[in-house]
Amino acid sequence: MKKEILSGNEAIARGAFEAGVKVASAYPGTPSTEILENIIRYPDINSSWAPNEKVALEVAIGASFGGGRAIACMKHVGVNVAADPLFTLSYTGVGGGLLLVVADDPEMHSSQNEQDSRNYARFAKVPMLEPADSSECKEFTRLAFDLSEQFDTPVMLRSCTRISHGKSIVELAEPVSGLSEPKLVKNPAKLVMLPGNARVRHPLVEERVVKLGEHGDSWEINRVEYRSNEIGIIAAGVTYQYVREALPEASTLKLGMVYPLPKERIRDFAGKVKTVYVVEELDPFIEDQVKAMGISVIGKEIIPMCGELSPWRIRKAFADAGIINIPEYQAIQTEPIPSRPPNMCPGCPHRGLFYMLNRLNAYVTGDIGCYTLGFMPPLNAMDTCVCMGASISNASGIVRVLSPEERHRVVAVIGDSTFLHTGINSLMEMAWNQSPATVVILDNRITAMTGRQENPASGFTLSGEPAPEVNIPDLCRALGIRNLKVIDPYDLEATFNTLKEEMDRDEPSVIVTNRPCCLIKGDDRFQAGEVLYVDQDACTGCRACLRIGCPAIEWQPAPDGKKGKAYIDPLLCTGCTVCQQLCKFDAIRGGK
Amino acid sequence: MSDKVTNILLVGVGGQGILLASEILAEAFMLAGFDVKKSEIHGMSQRGGSVVSHVRFGATVCSPVVPEGEGDILFGFELLETYRYLPLLRSGAKVVANDFRIYPPAVLLGQQAYPDGLAEKIRNLMPDLLLVDGLKFAIEAGNPRAANTVLLGAVSGKLDIEESVWLNAIEKMVPRKALDVNLKAFRIGRSL
């Protein structure tokens, strides 16, 4: 068969295709986003973005109840949003096989926490598979659908950043054939979770967990590799790869299914090696369960609980505990150098708004998206950021405890996609209960942070087909917002005045910005303007233009001890004119 | 030594085309018959932040991430980033670096200086340094945007893989209309 180098996400998409999946739904979130973006390569699968993860899972559940195989994909924190249907889905079971893919982010490369999704499998009493490379991503995705239908259960597949965004060689296969055609089958006693029905279902769920564990005892997805009988290691996922590299002589029990655990196989393995260790990233998920079986294992006593593991971190943990010897390692020493944090793009429509929030000494409750970078210097204009949609409800809550003077400083900022994800509920609350905070909806017409995905207000579907678009101002009015203004965030004076006016108001108010993300390509509507330049004679070196932190503007120190001057990189400038409006000396030219 | 895994790190600034270069490398190693794994971080780092991509090949590769202090080749797209990631290398590793500077925010704001003499600082720690003016050779090849391919050519010279394999990988990964320029840029880099 054909071999290709695929990322874990590409391989999961391929696995869904080979498994005969009919419906795929997701909300973008790093590192899971590319799963759905690759599923659209297979036209037999009906795939679409959902406004949030709960909806994505419910769409998949519907397709499954109709008898089709279905997949829902999300990042770890997305499962928090989707948890409500997940727990009851465990009771109803499935029609067509159903797979929930969750991509964790140990080390928080692009996330607000590093929660360990394996706990959800145990909490919801559903099996969870954990692949260790792209080849297993494809294979386990296929297997998950068979398992789901065999045991009448949703299945979770856990990836992580290093698996989803790692690449390795995968052998492609033909899709399965002979799946039964979807059709309506009435079975209300199984699918209507009224208390009377749910009470019947719960014992079946408990029985299913036991049977799945027994299945795992003989399933080749859980594999023992005997080497040394001194050290035996239980590991799964990418951590297994790290273990193989860090401790090549150790015997391993590689778990492909991390919940429920194959207890007999674990007991047998523990009996054949002198000391058993559990090496796992984040929580002692396997370790606690193995200890509860009365088996003596070593885990978090020596393995770090926070952040990613690596072959080096594992080797060091074993060496520090005196279990192995490693040669002295002296890393190459370099001098301190300037850091390079991420920044908003040149021409980003959020920049001027955050500059003005800073000038107004606003207390900004933030949200999840590119604009979270408003936290960074020199803008320094974000004070809280908890989760998707929280900006508005946090603002609504904080004004209730503040004095009237301080209350006026509170501004929530939220992007269009995040507003449509869960911010709508928060705004409904704020309007309903008349919390006198100001909300800015940064409508850049795209889900920008995760790589510019369409959303319900962008006018297009996942596959690029034109679609009805949510009218955000009308939606806010329908929710009961009476004070609503739409502003051009490139117009600094209007932005400042509108912000000030609405912050001073003793009622809820919403400001919607109307400039699209400057990275949207292929449409002249989104060209900001002509490239600007600094007239070096007129520039007094006052540095006012630097305060917006635009990557296109560079400070050029003068060699002779005189004042330096600003310079605009013509390759980066998008002509948004925000810097030009800040220059009191008319030294920034062009673009008018 | 056939079991030995070779560890390559590609480093630079988000938006410089590091991911495509690492995909071409990985493709070439697969075509040459090796096992290969790669890993990088998407998301926050794309917004002009520091980016590092790991590519590993050999008979069997386990971890997708290069262990600290075991990098064999550093492929640097920008000088400051090249210097930043030197601690990931083993002593005596090879460095191919683009002679190119992109100022980080603190330098643009005039709060910190872009360090002087970075090439010398790199050479002092890693004597096997090949400094390449990628932009100059890319213009010579016909398109300033082919600088990465010049560097890729230079990196290929440090690896024991036949030229035809590299050319096949580039043909597979680069869009047809940009192919001629990229093949030329690659050959220039390989001859350095």
C-alpha cells in the first residue's frame, strides 16, 4: 500500500475516511484544528464546523442515532464544553459508531491550562484509546468505530500536541465496506434519558466498563515487550516513545487503551519484572488505578506532574532517583538575548483598540483568541482571561462588587467566533440583569487564532460554500442590548470617544468593531491601504508611534548620541494608518 | 552505526517557511528509505514568535522530539534564533545559518539592542558553521522567496543522501510554477 508522511491530525482524518465515517463536526482549537480541515479532503464525509464543542458532539450524536458513523474533534478544554452531552451519551450508547477525538496540550503551547483528558474517560465511563504515532492515529481511529459498535459506547481517542502536530510514516488502506445504511429506528427506552429509563441504563454502563477491561486483557492494542526483568514500565501514547528512547533496556507494557485498564495483563506484567514504574504525562491516571489494585508501582514519586515529558526528562528523573546512571551533561551556555514572543500582526484591527483601552485606564476582562495578545507590552491592556465566553460574564459579575467610579472602568473584549461560541449566553445574562459593563465585540469576520477558520458570522461554511451569516449587531439587540455602536477600529479618535462614552454609561452597552482580519486573503475588501513611510526630516524621535507595538515600525537609534528615529518596513506595512494618527508631527506619510 | 538516529532542528521566526522546509527534509528521508519523525508547535508561535521544528531520521525513530543536547544539525533561518537554540545541540554539531536578521519586539521598540557579532558567537560555540546569505543566492536563482531552498541545499550537503532523492522530494512538495527556481536555488545551496 501507499506510504505517506502524515501528521497525527491528518492520520486521524484518514482513519475516519477508512472507517466509513458519514458525519464530522468540530470547533477549531489548537492542536486539534487540522483534523477537520483534512477530513474535508474526503467528499463522502459530511463535515462542518460547529459554533462550539457541545454542538459539535451533539451533531455527531444525532448522526450516530441515525445509524451513521460520526466523529467530533476538539481540544482538551473543548471537552469541558461538550461534557454535558458526553456523560449522558455514555448511558444511551450509540447507533453508528461514535468517536470523540480530544487533543491535549501538555506544556500549554497554546492553551490556558493543561488538564488531562483521560480523567473524562473514567468520569464518563467510556473507553479511551491513545495512539503513539501517526500510524496508530489512523489505525486506532479505525478500531475505535468497531469498538464503539461492538460495546454500544462512545469512544474517546486522546492525542496531544506532539502526536497531533508530529509527523511520521503511515501506510494507507482502502475504506471499509459493508456498513449498514443509516435509517431511523425508534428506541425511546434507550435514547430518552428520563429518570426511569436512565436508571435502567446505568447498570449497563457499569457492566460495559468491566467487559471493556476484560476485552483489553486480550486485545493486541495493549502490548507487552519483555526486555530486562529489572525495570518494567507502563506507558502509553507519545510517552511510550520517550520511554523507548530514554530506557531502551526496560520492559514495557504499552497501553493502546488507557481506560478501562487491562487489569489481568497489568498484574501479569508486574509479576514478571522486579520493579514496575508508570511513566505518564500530567496526572497519575494509570498509576492511581494500578496502586488501587494493590500493586506496588513507582510513578509521580519521580516523574514530574507538570508540563511535557521528553526522553531527557525521563532519563533525568530515573537518574535523580538513583535508578540509572547517566553521563554528566553540561548544556552549551549562551548569553542572555532578547526574547521573541508572539505579537499581533502588522495592520491587526485589534491594535488601536487595545491602545485606547490602555489610554482610558480600562480594566479589561479578556477572552480566548488573537486579541489575548493585547496583554503583551507595550499595549498592556488585558486584566483577566479565563475561558471561551468568560469576558462578558466576568465583566457582568465584577461590576456588581465595585464602587460606581470603578465600575465605569470595566470593559469586556471578545472576538466574533468566541462570542458565537459561548459569549451569547453571557451577553444574554448581562442584558437581562442590566449589568452596567461595556462589551467590545472584535468582529474580524474569522476565527483567526487557530488559522482563520470560518464561523457562523463569516458567511461561508467549512468547505468554502456561501452561507447565511449571523448579523452580530442585530443579535445583540435581540438579546436585549439597547446601547449598541459599530465602530471602525482604524479610526482612533472615534474609537476613543465611543469607548469613553459607553464606559461612562450606567447601562449595559456593546461596541462592535467592523474591520476584518488583515490576513484574510483573496479579497480586495480586506486591503487596508497604501504603504506608509516616515519622513526622516519631520520625525522628531518622540516614539509615539512605537507605543502601539506594530512589528512594521522599527526604532533606529542615531549613532552620534542624537535622538533616533522611527522607520516603517515597507514589506510589513499594511497601511492601516493607526501609527499615522498618533504622530503629532505629521511625519508618517502616504496612504491618504 | 546504522542504528544511529540523526537529529535536525530547524529554527527561525513564525512566517519564515520553516514548516515547508522541514516537510521537504522529512520527505527526502522517507524516499531514501529511512524511518522519519518530525514535530513542531503551531498556534501562538505563528504570530511572529520563535519557532522550532524537530526532524529525526534513522533505522527506527521513537520520540518525535530531539532530546536536549543531542541535536546533530541546526538549520537556522535567522541569526538570533540560531543562537537561541544552540543549547539543544551536542558539542561538535553542524550549523547552517541564514545570514539574516529579524528584529524581535524589544528591539523594534528600542528597549534592547539586537546583539552584535552573533555569527562569531555562534562559531565560538559551534566551529562547524556554514553562514549563508540566503537572500543573495535566492535572487541569483530568480526569486528572493527561494532563500529557504538555498539553505536547504546547503543543509543537504551535510547529509549523506543522493542528490536525486532531494530533487524528487522538492518536486513532490513545491508547487509546479515555483519548481524551476527552487531546483536552481537548491543546487546553488548544495554547492556552497
